Amino acid sequence: MLFNSIEFILFFPIVTILFYLLPHNYRWLMLLGASCFFYMWFIPKYILILLITIAIDYTAGILIEQWSDDAKLKKRCLIVSIISTCLVLFIFKYLNFCSANFVALAQHFGWAHPNKILNIALPIGLSFHTFQSLSYVIEVYRGNQKAERHFGYYALYVMFYPQLVTGPIERPQNLLRQLHEEKTLNYDNIANGLRLILFGLFLKMVVADNLGQYVDQIYANPQDFNTLDITLGMVFYSFQIYGDFFGYSSIALGCALAMGFTLIDNFKAPYQANSIQEFWRRWHISLSTWFRDYLYIPLGGNRVAVPRWALNTLIVFTVCGIWHGANWTFMIWGFAYGVLLILERGLRNIHVFDKIASRSGKTIIKVVNIAKTFVIVTLLWSVFRATSFANLHDVFSAWIHNSSVASQLHVNAITWIALAAFIVIDLILKQNRFDKWCGEQHPYTRWILYAVMIFSIIVFSSVQHYPFIYFQF
Amino acid sequence: MTENDQHIILKLGKKFLLLATILVMLDILYRVTLYPRDRERYCTLMQYAQIPVKDSTDIIYLGESSNHSYSPADKDQRAISDMIDDMLPGHKVARLSKDACHAGIYYDILRNIPRKNPVQTVIVTVNMRSFSSEWIYSDLEKPLQKEQIFMRKAPALYKRMLLAFKAYAHWTESERTKLVREGFKKQTLDLPYYFPYKNANDWDHAIGSQCYLYNGKKVSQDTIALTCHYIKDFAYQLDDKNPRIQDLDKIVKLCQRRGWNLIFNVLADNMDQIKVLAGPDLEFLMKSNVQYLIHRYEPQGVKVVNNQYMVRDRDFFEREFPTEHYNQHGRHMVAEHIVERLKE
């Protein structure tokens, strides 16, 4: 079920009301049922894949805890669990990509090969719930989390509908604990939850979808557009993906909060970051911290020699790229971030920059750094957005060569206003959350804002159907 | 429920009341500002409903592509409705045709015709393919359903909200294909004699997996594909559960209420080709479906013009896919038959 669908407008209040009406002992069952229903709205049979992952990691968690005295056995169990969970992800997400590349390679070298590419659709949100499931077994292994004995609660931890499809990728210490807690009706939670949902819908339907129509035009036929059009398209995509994903995360947080559950904040004004490193501390926080805790630190993190650290960084960001999708463009996108982070650290060690910084005004330097980071991020989003290398080549080729072509991009006023509103909101909020900021405003201001947002969502949203971008991952 | 809970519920109730008031005000604001523009932009069908009043027409011809499609070789490129108009001096026929329209859309157009109107007769095109799941879940259905939203009787802001939240068929291609396939399975076939296939799906699969027709004649894959199209489009048995029958029922009631004469123009299909390719079983089904319409609607005062066999193979100008696109001769035959029944 999509958050921006008419079905969800009915689903959300029904589930929330039922949640509060039921005694605590039955709430998990209702939420699990609702989450299954929510997931099965897309492709029902894929719930079986989800159940397989749940069953594997549920069993692994208990076994790891039982064998806590036997380090070898415990480790083996963890490895088996990680491999089997990742195998499901590999089959559905990467097998087609691998076989296609193998076939291409075989053709290139003239090897005999079975020319078979499986035609499997990727279950929605598989990468997200796989990672959430993995974080559970790893935390149990590390002794930070007790194994969950109640299958229903564990299944709900993986399937909790607000964050099931596109995260935030939760940690068991946060969500599993909260699922056991008895939640009472709380006005602030409901009000803040609804504010977040409204904000999320505004970002998705008014900002992201309106920008999306122009981005799609440009990336479909880049050769028809000039340099300025393509530059705008790139900037639009930066805000489209931010609005889209931040919107989804806000709705997810809002739905959970309305029932009293607090999920991880996924964004903290990422386009106000003044370095790439800071960008990754503010963008898709639940994923970046996942990689930090379960891959970067186990590899040695930054407590190793510089060459090893550089290698770790490259590994982590390349894997992060592949996590997003089985395509070379994602891999390049991730790898590029790794390279940039290495360069950034290298440049930070050159003292001349410090001298410039001390001599010039700090604000100007900060603004320049923010602009520089935004430009780099925007350029890399182009790699991320491109459907293939050929498409990427077309975009950059037109961007460089089409400076004299007449502009073909006719952006309507609504889109400009929506974009400006988004930038202003982002600057006002800084790292604050919309619901909290909103709660601090005068009631008149607040209600005028609600009215404007509701009107915009209904009247100015795009009539084209744009699924959430991160659904494909 | 504790006292605190009651207090919270009361507080929430007040806020929702305030929200409802704001929504009413926003609806008024929308209705007087952007709604007319949106209706024009997103609902061209709504303009159709105004034509009979604007042009003072006493006959409405509701149709789809069969009305206005013509062969490149046609010297006379008039639509069926225009031919009827020319054949009926003293009457004015409104041409309300849009590709892929069906009874559900016609009903909405008719419903939105202003109360005061000069209309006396309504001719509704009944394309026999429109009852099949191939058409019901057609990819052309999405834009039509989007337009239908603005034709509903509902507050303006609510209608725009339905559009914003995509409350219409927005299937992905794979979802649509699945729906069509499931629809074929539901098109069960209960013939009065032994017939090996339970439904359209089985029949389609059986023919599609070989290179022989029903009579054992070996043919090309293209011919098999065309035969399968005919099976998918026409292998069904009408009953009142079919959504298009329900739409036709609504049209009948509406016309009765408004005092309009109603004519169902059952379109001609390429029966010559169907007989050769799919054999007598499909022909039997198609004939019985038209009979079903005649027996259902004629007692209710509807004139059902049966054109099923009216147009011969040579007058269909599209040969690779089942259509009801006739050349000038074919269109003329249909128009003439309708006028004949109109004059009765």
C-alpha cells in the first residue's frame, strides 16, 4: 500500500484507532495482521520471502543466545544466518544482474554459456527489511540485545508497517523494546504524528512529484535539452529524491508516533552539510549508521593505518552503492563517495586551508563549503538517477555540448513555489523536526500552515503517478 | 477508559471539527478559483456533456473509435454519427466519441447533461469487446477513470483529492496483465453441448500453444495470435455481474427518468474472419451474447440495433487485431441500419 493513496487514508486511522481500542496483549497481533495486509497490497506472494527471512533470523537469534558459551558455535550460527538472509537478497536483487553481466562477459570472450536470465521481480523493500533483520542477529551476537522468544513480536519488529517498505532501518534496541511497552493514548504523540504525516505528504506530493515530471522528461531524452535545462534537471532531482525520501520517512515516523512509537530520524538537513562526511551523517541516517556499525567498524574503521582506512572507506561506500540497486551506476555512485571521502580527509590535513579559514570570515567559508558539497552531491545524484551508462553518457554529453540549443524546459509556477517552499522550510528547520517546530508556533500560524499544506497537497499535487523512489531498493 | 483518555478524545474531537470547518472553507475557495480550470484540464469528457445544449441537438451519438476511424483509402471520411446526421434532415446529431469509451463513461456523460436540454434520442454504441476483461482492464482505462473522477457528484475539493491520491486504476503493466489473465479465467464457458475448454484462458492457451486452427488447418503464428485475440475478446457469456451490463442498466434507468429514447447500437464484428479462425463455437457465443442484450433490454423499451453481421470482412480495414474500424461502406451500412430503426 502506498502512503499517498486513498487506501492508506482509510487504513491509517482504522489501524491507529484499533491499536488504542485493543488491550495491550492483543495489539501486536493486530499490528502484525495490519502490516501483512499493508505489505500484501503490493504482491501478496512476496510475504513468503519475508517470512523466510524472519524465520531464519528468529531461530538464529535464539540459537546464538543458547550457545553464548561456545564462541565458535555462536559465530558459525551468526555466519549461517547472515549468509542465508543475504542469499535471499542476492537471489532476488543481484542474480539477474550477475547473470546478465556473466552472459555479456562470455559473449565478449566467445565462451559457451547458458543464455538464461531469470525474470524475477524484486520484492518491495527487501533491502530494508533484510538489513533490519541482520541488525537483530548481529546485536544478539554482540550481546547488546536479548533474543526475542515471541515469534509474533519478532515478526512485527521486521514487518512493522510504517517502516517496512522503505525504512528507517530500525535497531532492535529501539523498536523491539518499544513493541513490548504498553502505549497509552497521548495527545502530543497523535498531534505530532499527524503533523509529520502532513509534512511528509507535502514533500512527496507537492515538492517531489512536481519536480519529478521535469526530471523524467530530461533523463528520458537528454539530447533535446540544453545545458541550463540539464543543470536544472540535476538540481531538481537532488530535491526530488530528498523530498521523496524525506517525505516517506516523515510519514513513517508520523504513523509510528501516532501509536506512541519513536523511530530513528532519517534526515537532518543534508543539503546544509559543509562536507561529504557531514552529508553522510545527515542523509539516510539509519542506513549510514548501519554501515558504520556493521561494516565500517568491524573492518577496522579509522583506527587503522591510512591505506587500510582508505580501503575500508572504499569497500563500505561501494557496498552502500550496490545496496541501492543492482546496476553499475549505483556501484560507481557509491565508489565515488568513497574516493571523495578519502580526498576530503587528505585535503583537511593540508594546513593552508586552515590558514585561509582563519583569515576569511567563517560564515563565507561555511557557505562556500555547503555550496561545494551540494554541487558534488548533485552531480553524483545524476549518476544515481541515470538508468544506464549510456543514459549517463547522454546526459553529460548533452550537458556539455548543448549550450547553444534553445531551452525546452517549461517549468510551471507551482513547481518553483514548491521548491522555494521546501528550501525555506529546510533552512528554518535546520536539524529540528517539523512536528516539534510546528508545535512551538502560535496556534493561528500553525493552523494557517495546516490549511496551506492541505490545500497544496490536494490541489497542487501532480496528477501523474510517481511511486516512492526508494521502493525500487 | 480513564478520565485522561476522555479528555484527549474530546480535545482531538474539537481539533477534527476545526479541521472539517477548514476543509469546507478550502472547498469553497477551490470551487471559485481553480476548480473550473482543473475540470477543463483533467476532464475533457465533461465538455461532451455540454455539447447537446450548446449545439441544440436532439440526438446524441455516444461512441468510441469505431465512430470516427476511417480507412486511408476512404473518399468519404465522415463518422457514423455524421452520416446519421446527414440521413436525418430536420434532426441534429451530436457526436460524442472518444477512443476506448464504454458504457461506464457514456453513463457519466449522460448523467452530466444539464437538466434543461433539447435531447430526445440517445444512441449508445455497444462494442461487444467492451464486455471482456481485456477491455475492462485495458491500459486506456486509466486516463478514462481519471476523467471520470471529475464527473462524480461530490464536493470539488474531494474530487481533486481523489485525483491527487490516485483513486483510479493506476495498475503497473504486470498488475494489469495479471488482472486481465484472472479475468479470462473468470470468463467461464457453459455451452449447451460438449466443449473442452472451461474458460477463455484455457481456450486461448490451447490455441496459442499450437499452430493449428479448430479445423486442423495449419496456419502461421500471426494467424494464431489473431485467433487468440478473438477468443480473449469474445469468449464470455454475459450476465448481470458483468460491470458493463451494470453500466448499461444504469443508462436505461437514466434515460427512462429523463424521458429520452434509447438505442443500443451493437457494433458489427468481423464474423467472416471469426468463423474461419475460431470456428462455430465462438460464433455461437457471440450470437448468444447479442441475444442476451436484446432479451434484456428490448422489454425495457430500448431499441437494440443488431449490426453484428452487418459489415463484411472486406469492409474492415484493420486486419492484424480485432477492431470495429470500418471503411466508408461499412460505416454507411451501420449508419443506415440505425436510421432505419430510428424511423420505426
